[in-house]
Amino acid sequence: MEPWLYVMFIEKTKSYNKLTKAAVERHVANLKALDEAGHIELAGVFKGYTGVAGMYILKAESYEAAEALCRQEPLVVEGFATYKLKALQPANRENNYLL
């Protein structure tokens, strides 16, 4: 079975415009910890998409494990954002693009 990745779309709440520097620092600390633990495939910010702040592409053993990582995101915990989580099966040369 091919490995799956999990895409966390971070969506702004109404309180997102009250985001503090301290909250951003906690967010970045969480991102660093996830990266150091080997859970980050890719992360970034979206510009120009109303309501969407950014995304993580997570490496996790299961959807449930990825969801646990999403629930610990400080922006979510503190109410500045919500998230949507989607499973992604990568298509690449090694798996013949899922043929």
C-alpha cells in the first residue's frame, strides 16, 4: 500500500484579525516541533485566498494521527483558525503515477 499524506487547510475565523505576535510565535514553535519530529512534508501561507491562511502537508501514520496533530495547532486551539483535513495519495515516478 502506498503511503498517504494529510493536507491541513488552515482557515481564518472572525477573530483571525486579532492575531497577536505571541500567538504567531506559538504557531511557529509548533511548526518547528512538527518539522523536527518528521511530520512536515510542506507548509506555507496562502496569499489572495479569502478565508484561508495556509496549509500543512503532514506525514502521519493515519488520518487519526494527522487529526491529532491538527488539533494541537495553536491557531486552532486559541480560536484564530479552524482546519479542514484531507487525505492525499501522492502520485509520482516511484509508484508510476498511481497506474
